[in-house]
Amino acid sequence: MVSKNIIAAAAVSVIMAGCSMIPAYERPASPVAASFPKGSAYGQADNMSVNVAEMAWKDFFLAPELRALIEKALENNRDLRVAALNIESARAAYRIQRSDLLPDVNATGSFTRQRVPENASATGSSYTASSYSVGIGIAAYELDFFGRVRSLSEKALESYFATEEARNAAQITLVAEVANAYITYLGDREMLKLAEETLKNQQEAYELVKKKYELGSATRLELEQAATAVENAKISKVQYTRLTAQDLNGLTLLAGTDIDVAALQASLPDEITALKPLPAGVPSETLLNRPDIKRAEHSLKAANADIGAARAAFFPSITLTGSAGLASNGLDDLFSSGSGLAWSFAPQINIPIFNAGRNKATLEVAKVNQKIAAAEYEKAIQTAFREVADQLAAKGTFTDQLAAQKSLAESTRTVYELASERYKHGISNYLDVLDAHRSLFAAEQGVISVRQQYLNNLVTLYKVLGGGQI
């Protein structure tokens, strides 16, 4: 009868060990539209069938100078190293939690020497006793009848996956930061070059006005106006000299090592040679490939597994502790046939009866945390949708804006040239020349700025679409 009971209990244990109290996971419905907005701001959608998730960052960034910078950053950037080390920590934490699914088996050995006084001795005489023992034992192994340990292991696994996606997001962000910093550096270099050319032109204009003033054909006011224009040009040159140096410092920090300035481009590149245009008409389901959204979903699954662990806490837990080995009074005969077999078996059952509602409260906390994780997952999708829509709107309008800005610069240059000629022939005053030149300087700065913003837009679009393969 006893043997039958033991067999039945073992069968029940095996069956219950496969049980899981983790709720069935269901991915929340996407809280955004199936496609991104359309309209005049978004340009014409093309029919390109491109899976952004299958493209690598080298498929987006084509300029060799930029690729070299990104590769340096991926190899040397300290923030990325920290993200990688966080993955190692999460992986180790998962292995620790998963090890609880199997018993700990330990080899033990002990030696005891004890003196027994006369009044405590059974023989009435004092003596000294020695004992030796070796054995193998199982320390506090929990039989996972109700899936508590498995639930905790599943939670640790999902937390590890979330950490890995955080690292992927960090790498994509780093790639985009390097590209944007590089574009900013080249843009400020062009601004510096424009400021230097403007300063040269203003100095030549000042010399012209000065000669006319000495000949009596120009007023003191016009001379001072020309001098003011020179000083303003000097200010612009100093500003962009400072910004260019700071941009280079920022690039060096991102790259994590020294940069060969001579190997960098001299000015902003064209779109074709620097950044591959991204297709329009991308479905919104592409957002699910973004690492931050994957991370949010893994966090949701971890919170889901936590509910299973909280539910299992309502049921009894059984812990086994046991050992078996040899014991002897002498070390020389410890392993002989005359040594004694020593063993112990100590099963322990813990049945929750009253804990002032702790288990119920823990389960409620787990359920609320799961709802919070679901809301955060949905918010991550909504935020990603808005980010992509914004960048698509920018991409659809920057081409027209750049064309208009270039046309404005050409018109203001014509106005400036006409005003200069009129002044040389004494038809108009120098104030007209100054106004025309200020407009020209601002328009040419605008061309550089819009080109820079457009390239930054392509980089950001690469990032918000998920960055492709790592």
C-alpha cells in the first residue's frame, strides 16, 4: 500500500511540475492606424517594396568617411560598452534564476574531535572521540509543482531579452548620433567658409568706401557702415570657428578615439553620395521592429510571468533536503567495508494559511504592473508612429524648401550685385549695398541650413524606422 501511495504521489508530482499559472500572453492590438498619414506634406508614396528591418546601417549610409566614423564609434564608444555589459549582467541573472529548476548537489566532508568529561561519560571515565564523514547532499531543492520557479525563470528570460533590445536601441541611437554630429560638423564648416568669404568681401568693400571717402565722394556715415559690416563678418567667423571646434570634440567623444580630420569631407555631401533615400509608403507595422518597442513587449511578457509566480504563492511549496555518505571513527577505515552508511532525508512542506493578505496583495500588484506594462507598450507604439509621421512630413517638404531657398539666394545675389554697381557709379548710397549683402548672407546661410536639416531628417528617419539590422 505504501509503495502504491508513493508511486501515485510521484505521478501527481510529475503532472503538476508541468503546470504553469502564467496567463496566456496576448499581444495588445496596435493603437495606431495601419498606414502613416498621407497628404501634400508627405509627398508622393512610391511603390518600392523595402523591408527596412532587413537592411543594415551600411545600406543607409554610403559615404566612406561617415562609415569609417560609425565603425570607430561602434568599436570604441563607452556608452555602447556599458549597454553590452548590461546584457552580460542580465544573461547571468537569467542563468542564476534558471538554475533553481535543478537541485544543488554538493560534496561534503567533515572531521570532528571531541573530549567527553568523566561526569558526562557513560563509562565513568573521560575520553576523546574522533569522527570522519564524507557525503553528497541536496540542499533545499523546491519541487516546482505549481510553476513558481518556472514563472520566475520566464520573467528573468524576458528581462534579459528586454536588456538586449535596449542595447540594440543604444547602437542604433549611436549610429544616428554619429551621422547627425558629422552632418552638423560639415554644415558648420560650410558656415565658417561662408563667413570667411563674407569677411573678405566686406574688407574689400571697406577699402573701396575708404578710397571714395578720401576722395570726397563718400560720407563718413558710409565709411562707418562699411566698418560695421566688417566687424559683423568677423563675429560670424569667430562664432563658426568655435562651433566647428566644438562639433569636432563631440564627434571625437562619440567615436571614442581620435579622429583624422584630414580624412573628413570638406563640405556637406549630396544626398546620393551620403545617405540612401528611404522609401515612402512604409506600413506602420514596421514599427514593431523597433528595439524600443520590442523591449517594451519583453517587459510586458516579464510582467505577465510575474503574475504566474504570484498565483503559485497561494499553493503549498515542498522543499527537499537530503544527504548520503560514509561515517567512521577513524580516517584510515572511512572508506573500508566496515564504515557506516549515514544518510538523512528532510522534506518540508509550507502551506500558506494566514499572512495578512500578503499573497493577495502581491498578486494584485503583479496584475497592476502587467497593465502598466501593456499601457507603456501601447504608448511606445504611439510615440513611434508620431516620430515616423513627423519625419515623413519633413522628408516630403524639404525638397521644395531647399529649391525655394536656392532660388532666394540667387535672387538676393542679383540684388546685391546690382546694388554694388549702382553704388560704384554713384547712383545709390551704401546703405542699399549693406541691406542687399545682409539679405544675401542670410539666404546663403539658409541654403546650408536647409541642406543640413534635410540630411539630418534622413538620419532621424533611419533611426525612428527601427535602424535595420545590427
